[in-house]
Amino acid sequence: MTALGKLFRTTTFKLTLVYLTVFALFAAFLLGYFALNTRRLITEQITDTVNAEITGLSEQYRLGGIRQLVIVVDARARRPGSSLYLVTTFSGEALAGNVTALQPGILDNPGWTETAYRRLDEADNVGHPEHPNLHDHQAFVRVFQLPGGFRLLVGRDLDERERLYHIIVGAGRWSIAIVIVLGLAGGLFVTRRVLRRVDAMTETTRTIMAGDLGGRLPVAGTGDELDRLAENLNVMLERIEALMHGLKEVSDNIAHDLKTPLTRLRNRTEEALRSAKSEGEYRAALESTIEESDGLIATFNALLMIARAESGQAGDMLAFDAAEIANDIGELYEPLAEEKGIALKVEAGESAPVNGNRELISQALANLVDNAIKYTERPDKSVDGVTPEIVVRALNDGNRVLLTVADNGPGIPEADRGRVVERFVRLEQSRSKPGSGLGLSLASAVARLHGGELTLEDNHPGLKSIIALPRGGPLQST
């Protein structure tokens, strides 16, 4: 397809043609209406003028007879720019006036009519195409029959009316022609400009489809619909790039972080086959294998939950009380905390309504509590003899519900708080602790899925993890 053909097939050019056609038709109608009304107005003015003159001349005839009328008409006919006058006998013999020739039969029909005529002061050798003895003039005249059989003709030349009409029509034609030319030129200009932007977007999409996810659609900065479309698509591309980058990192992390436990699992099994002598040794090897396998299954389950949360698969979204979740999680983990010598407290007395997936939010909060227990120091390692504690809270904060877990552990440096919510990320001080580095990542994905966020703050000392969720409507009592 040629560049010009491509230009003509664009929606912008087609819309320009439609608007241009509508505007040209409207302009033609408006100019035609103006021209016709101008012609009608001039005709009405001629009618009023002629009627007034005939009334006056009839009065002159009544007062002074035909002699007085001839004198008045002769005087008026000699004035520059005068109307057309003619007084004749019943037989058509001219008595006074400035008209020497008319179309046949005009004087025989009283009333208004348009006719060709010849003035008294015009040359005899200039004629009308159909009436050789008439000059090419048109007049709008009224024939009035006077008492005694005399006829009075009064009229006005129509050259001025026709000239004005043709001027307006000619100007209208030129105006419409200019509008069409400028409209087409403007349409081509706008279409080419839009087409260049669309072509630039198309080229960028081809680059992205070729594998360069860093490409972004150009934004002209005009704030028009193409800019808004490009900005939204760029946000989408950034999200896709982040997801693809995350997928690559997950693949790399799975390959590295799961390789060790799988290798350990194989080595233990191989060692049992090679060196186990009794049923007890085989059983111990199998129990170790099962324990290692459970850890791998838990890791894959966590990855699956994160993938579902990030893809927007929330499952059943129901209204529930987040305070109940906090109490249930506290009750579940209280024995484990006591075993480690840690005081676990729950502050969730007030109802905290949330609309979402109860299982996912419970799992996210459980991950935070599990991390807090895992990294909080034992009493024999506490500072200044203070027993470490973990506080789980469910609070209402305006239009949000805050699920917080505060501990007295080592905390997380501020520089690392944005990194630890990524999959398989474990800080250096936590390498000796069991875990896969997916707990905070799952909590963050669940929070985003429900329109909230996970934030990490300093608890002075320790870490305060906060899941902020949109507050739901009032819960129905059962």
C-alpha cells in the first residue's frame, strides 16, 4: 500500500471528510439562504417604493388630471437614478416617462411583473436577444390603470438586485471552495501527524514483540487521547516487564535454592542405600527424606499461592472480621512462642471488617507471625533482661484495617526492606534460620491482591510488619 493510500484509509482522514462535507453543506445552505433572503428583501423594498410612488402619482392625476400627471412624471424621469416611469393612452401611445420599449403585452395586464425594457437615453442599436428593440435590462414594474383609460407604469431596475445576488453567490462559491481546500489540507496535515504517532507506536510494539521489553510508547506531552493511551500502555508494559523479570528471577532462584535440598535429599537416600544395616537406620533415612520432601512441598505451595495472588485469582471474596483472624492466629502460634520463651499477645478487641479471601489473609498474617517467632531472640539472649514479646493487632484506621505484627527481633535495615519482599530473598543474618524466603513475598502479594499494601517499619527495637487492607462494610450478625 502506498503512503498516500495509507493516509486516505486512516480513520482521522475519513472523519475529516465527513466533518468537511457536513460543514460545506451547512455553509452552502447558509449562504444560499442569505442570498435568497437578500433578493427577497430588495424585492420588498422595490414593491414598497413603487406602491408609494403610484399612490402619489394617482393623487396628482386626481387633483390636476392628465396634464398634471405628465408634468410630474416628466420631472421625476429626468432625475439621475430615478425609477422607471411611463404614462400612456389607452392605445399605448407614450405621453411621458423614461421608458421607450417594453415586452409586448406588459401594459395590457395591470399588476406586478418582471420585464425587459429600454430606457429613453440608450442607443437604439443595442438589443435584447429575443427582442431586438430592447436593451438587456430587467425591471420589476407595476402597471396601474387610471380613470379615463390612461395607464401608469412605475418600476425599478433589477440590475442592482441581480448584481448583489451574483456577488453573494460568487462569494459563496469561492468561500466553499476555500473551505474545502483548507479543510482537505488541514485534514491531511492532522492525519499525517496522527499517522506518524501511530506508526511510532506500531514500531515500538514490534520492538517489544521481538523481545525488547524495555521499549515504551512515545508520549508527545499534549495530553490528548493518544498520550493517555500511550501512558496507560506504558504502565501495562512496565507491569509486564516486572512480571517477566520476576518470572526470570523465580526461575533462577528455584534452580539455585531448590537445587541444594534436592541434592541433599538424593545424597541422604543414596547414603542410606549404601550404608544402612538395620531397619531402624532405613526408617531414620526415610523419615529424613519425608521431612525434606515436606519442606520442598511447602515451598512449592507458597510459590503457587504467590502466583495465584499476583495473577488476581482471589477465590471467594467474602466479608469477615479481621479481628477474628488475629485471635485465631495468636491462639495457633501461642504454644510455639511459649516453647521459645516469647510472650505472644493479641490486641484485637474491636471488630475490623474486611472483604476478601479469608484463607489468603490468614496465611499472610501467619507468615508474619511465624517470621517474628523465628527471628525474635530467646530470653537468655535478651537485652537488659527484658523478655521478648510479639504483639499481633487488628486495628481500624479510617477507611483501612491494619493487621500488624510487632516483635523485638533484630529487625530489617531500611535499605533492605524493599528487597526482602521479593521471592527467595534472605538477608545474611537469616541464612542460618530455616525457611525459603517466601513468607514476606506471599504477604505482600496477598495485600496487593486485596487493594492494600505491606509495609515494614522499625519497632525500636525489632520489626513491625503492617498489612493495610481496605475497610469493608458493617458485618451482619449471625
